[in-house]
Amino acid sequence: MQYDFDLFVIGGGSAGVRCGRIAAGHGARVAVAEERFWGGTCVNVGCVPKKIMVNAAEYGAWATDAAAFGWEIATAGHDWAKLAAARDGEVARLSGIYDRLLAGAGVTTFEARATFVDAHTLDVGGKRVTAERIVIAVGGTPARLPIPGAELGLVSDDLFTLKALPKRSVVIGGGYIAVEFASILRGLGAEVDLLYRAPLPLRGFDEDIRAAAAEALAAQGIRLNPDVTPTRIAQVGEGGMVTLSNGSTTEADAVFFCTGRVPNTAGLGLDRAGIAANAGGAIKVDAEHRTSVPHIYAIGDVLDRVNLTPMATAVGHALADTLFGNNPREASYENVPTAVFMTPPIGTVGLTEAEAAARGPVDVYVTRFTPMRHTISKRDGRKTLMKLVVCQRTQKVLGAHMLGEDSAEIMQGIGIAVAMGATKQDFDRTIGIHPTAAEEFVTLRTRTRVAGVQEAAE
């Protein structure tokens, strides 16, 4: 059978655009359909606009801290509209680049919704299109909790369309989006309540980092509400009142659900193509990203595996090379560095102490200190925490974790070392750059504790 395209990609985000562009570069006839905006979540309602708003919040603190260094800076408050205009301009620029990248590679683009008719046929904005291979890269979408009044709450996307700062905000959730949003809103001047159901935020992160994060959030003046869940949201004037599982209530101008994202597969017609998904809508794939239908693949956040933009682009590139570039390869999901852009930020790569200890005995090195800037500024809550988790047997560094200013920039370099299998001795013989916070990673000489001995004995 002659198909319209060798490859059809559903979704014009990071995963889909990279996969389509590289496949076209290998000579494939490629089409990509995007129903909302080129660049997907990251460029439009995720990492890019969020980081710009993080930067904006940081400037307020820096302006205050400047006095300790001899600068007299007067501020007249924050101009939300000016920030929004600058942010939206940059988002539009980057989104346009994604579209032009595809056009430059000779990819046919559809600004329309694509759904399955059968395993080789798609309905694209009312037009039937066939393809030999199909890649599903539709990403995720923010989720609300199933509670009465949930429709009164906002989701993470909505932060980027607000016309003004909500002076009183409730952020529901304890994951990285929740703590980032709480930091942004607080840094720009809002009163913020952060509600989460666990004793500490950031489930899945290293326990020392979680505890330090809670301390840092509280030091900013964010009101932490651990061990609670919201049970109802009611309209009160222009805002809302949230009732909590402990019986208390809190009022706010805006209530944000930062309670996770779900794969954006609803209405895609997976059943018509015979594609299997789990109960949460995430598509099931094998090690080569094949779905239950061998010529259909799924990549990116729709898998709900490692929901990070660089991971999505790496997988998309590897899949295109495998299918059309005569270069079969896989992108590794191991030792993926990542950051949480709260205040101060977190950078991490590799295993947590608990994960590593479950595999056998580990040496744990931890240091906590006030960075030089804040020995002068005297700002509370800006202590830096650094941690290495080291396999006792091989001395390989299994995990590196940091909470503190510049942690994301520092962790990128540490990530190379961990991915290469560097040992603690490799770190020790590396000369530090002085005076920096980063040098602490190569001067950790005193072991804090040993973990995992009992697990290894069993």
C-alpha cells in the first residue's frame, strides 16, 4: 500500500518536533499535527515562561539584599503586566522557531487535531491521512482533584494568562510544579498557602532535600499545610474558600491545582487503532517505544515515565535515528539530571539515599552551609545543602543532590560525571574553584553516615 507519509507525528511539542525534524533529515516523508501551540507544554505553559517568572521573583530579593553590599536601591513594587508582556513575547518567539524548524526540514505541518481512524489512518482536522508509521507525542495535561467546586480552581497553565497577581493564593500539591508556583507567587508579593498530603513536599526526591526544601519555603513566608487534602472549594466573592481534611478553611483570590499531569490521550481514538494504555491513560510501550501496535510508537510525557523536556527530545531523536537513520539506538532513562526552580532551587542526578541503600551499603556525605552572598545579606532560609551518595563496594557516585542558589547550573556538570560512572576518588582529586559553592562537591571528605547495611545483609 502507498501511504501519504512515511511518518506521522501527533503532537508538536519537544518530543514530536525533534522526532519529525530528524526523520525528515534522514529522507523520510514526515507530517506533524499540533492542535494547540508549537513547542508544547515546555515552551508555552511550562519551563520557559515559568523560568522567566522565577527570574522576576529573584530580582525582588536581590534588590532588597543589595543594601547589605552598599547599594541603595528604591523599588516601586512589581509591574505584573510588564513582566507578562516580556514573557509572552519570548514564548511567541520560541514557539515560532519550532514551526520554522519543521518547515526548514521539509516537514508537512497541520495545525489541527489528529485522531485515529484505524492503525494506519488519521483524521486530521476533518481530512483523512495515512501513514506507514505513527508516533504519538501528545504530552500531558494538568489535572484537578475530583472534589466539589474543583472547577473554581485554576491549573498550572492558568498562571500565564492571569492579568494581575492574586494577592492571596492557595497552591494545592507538593510536587515540583507546586513548590515552584508557590515560590514565584510569594516572590512577586502574594500571600501563599501550600497544601500537600504528605509530611514533606517533593515526594520521590531525597529525604534530606525534602526537609531542606520545606525549611526554605517556610523561611520565605509561605504557609506550609502538610498532611492535609482539600475537600471542597466554594465561591466567596471574587475568590474561593478551600475546606481542608482537618476541618479548617482558608480563603484566597486564586486557588491553583498543582496536583500532577495526566497523559493527554482522551479522545485520541486509541481503541480504534488497538493501542493499549494503562488506567491513567499513559500509553504502554516496550524498550524501543513501540506500542501494542508494532508500527505505532509513543514518546514524551504521554508515557508518564520521565516527564522532562530534554528527555523527550533525546528519545524523539533516538527514535528517528533508529527508524530512518540506519542508526538503532536508545536514549537512557538512567541518571537524568533535573532541577526544581523553587527558591532556592534544587538540582539532582542519580539515586536518592533510600533508592541506593535498597541496593546495598552506601556511604553518605552531606554538607550544609550559608553561601558567602548570604553571610553578608543575612537573608533567612538561604542555606545550601549538598549531598553525595556513594556505593561502598565500587565507590561510584550513585547520586548527587543540592538545594541552593545556582544548583541547576552546578548539577549539569555533576551529571556528566555521574553518568560516566565517576567514583568518589575522582571527585576528591578534582581541584575546586574557589570561592564557590560548587567546590564543596569535591571537598566532601568526612562521611556523614552509612546506609543500606541491613538490606545488604538480608
